[in-house]
Amino acid sequence: MKTVRNQEEEQILEKYRQAAFDGIWEEEKKTLWRRIEHTVSRRFFLRYYPWVAAASVALLLGMGYWWLSDAGSAPEQLAAWQIVRTEAQQRQKITLPDSSVVWLNANSCLEYPDCFADNERTVRLNGEAYFEVKEDLVLPFVVRTETVTVKVLGTVFNLAAYHGDVETVATLLKGKIAVHTSYEQKPETLTPNRQAVYRKDTHSLTVSAVNPETYTSWINGYYKFNNMSFAQIAKQFEKWYGVAFVFESEQLKAMTYTGTFLQEQRLETILMLLQELNAFKYRIENHQIYVSP
């Protein structure tokens, strides 16, 4: 049943939301606050809110520990977190505290603690990254994204998890990884040369065999496409060049290409090469690329 509050009550609630949840991820804030809110009646809260607020903070900390320890990251909340961001046409190599190596693709963000927890090694990703994880049979390595969580012991894999994309894509080169989503009861385990694709719109997770080079060539400074649609290629170019493609025909989006392009090439040069294979027109306006028949 929905509770109706007046303006004063809402102000009190908001005050202690902000005080209690500073430093916790947005989705975790909302979920944990709902749990606390449901345990305190409105009348009791208004009468005794200073004591209730203190109790709520204590309850939050306990519940927050339980919530985050399920992913192994609670102790890491006490450590300082490093944030690495890349811009368009940038990629960066990062060495983590455990000596694992991460290549961060363009327009991406990686967060990791100065020191890992005692029970697992957790990082956060928004964007695309290539991981070479140092093997540790005791401490699993965990990558948390907006939609999926990937757990490994020691392996090599690529993970594309951009905030605005419909799909999150995990591609495995070596070892094994377990892909978890909040909509699947059991994680999906990948073996080498397999790929898991999670779709936000349908909450579906599919696995297929792929050539990993197609999805990891970016770390070596080039893109390799094998019978890939123009729409899929455009997504890659959007991340690297910091542009947005607008297709004025569905047929153009479905056209397929096979080839290799260097990241140092100008986008206009690549588009002219694609025009030689399939006829189309394009115009560029304020970082928007309009593709028409």
C-alpha cells in the first residue's frame, strides 16, 4: 500500500537519505532505503526521527555490508578507490593491485580499490575493457557492471558494458568466467571462444561461438570486422570516435562488411572505403553522422 506524506515528512526523509547513503551506488541506495522505510511507521518516525535516523543509519550499515558482501566488495568500501576514464580515441593500460592488467577502451570508466578485500577482488566498469586476470584460486576476480557481474579466478576476457547500450557483451579468450544477471537463477559459464550477450530490453542472456579477435583487436590499435552489419560497425565507431550514427534507412543498417581498419585512420576515410563496397551517402553535423541511400 502506498504511503502518502506531506512536505515536512518528505524533507525529513530526504535529509536522512542523503546523510546515510553517501558513497553508495544509486541502485543500492534505493533498494536499501526501501527496506528501512518499510520497517518504520510514518507517525513513529515523525515523533522520534532523531533516534530513528540514528538507528536507520546503523541498520543501513549492517544491511549495506550484507548487500555488498554478497559481491565481496564490502571491505573494499573502506579503501580508496581509483577512477580511470578515457575519452574518444583513447585507450589506456592499467595495472591493478594484484598485478592483473586491464586495457580500457575509449569513452570508458574503470573503478578499483587501492587494495583488494580478503575474500575477492572487485572492480567496476562502465564501458569496454580487456582483462588479463592474474590467477588466484582463493580470491575470485569480480567485474561489476550496470547489468551483469562477471566472476573469474584467472583468465583473459573482454567485456563491453556501456551504460547507454542495449547489449552487454562478454567474450572469453582463456580460462573460464561465470556471467551473473539479476534475472537468471544460475550463472552462465563460458569456455574459450564463447560469448555471452545480455539484452536489457528483454532481460535475455544468449551464448554463442565467436572469433575473439573480432572483439579484442581494438587493444592492438585496429578493428576487424567479419561479415558484420553496418549498424554493428557504427556502434564500434561511435565509441572510438565519439560520434553518433543516424541511419535513414533500415536496409543500410543491415548491409554487411568484412575488413580491417586502423584506429589512427580518420573516420571520413573509413566511410569512403565503405562507400566503395556498398553505395550510400553521409553527412556530418555536430558529431552526428547521417547515413542515407
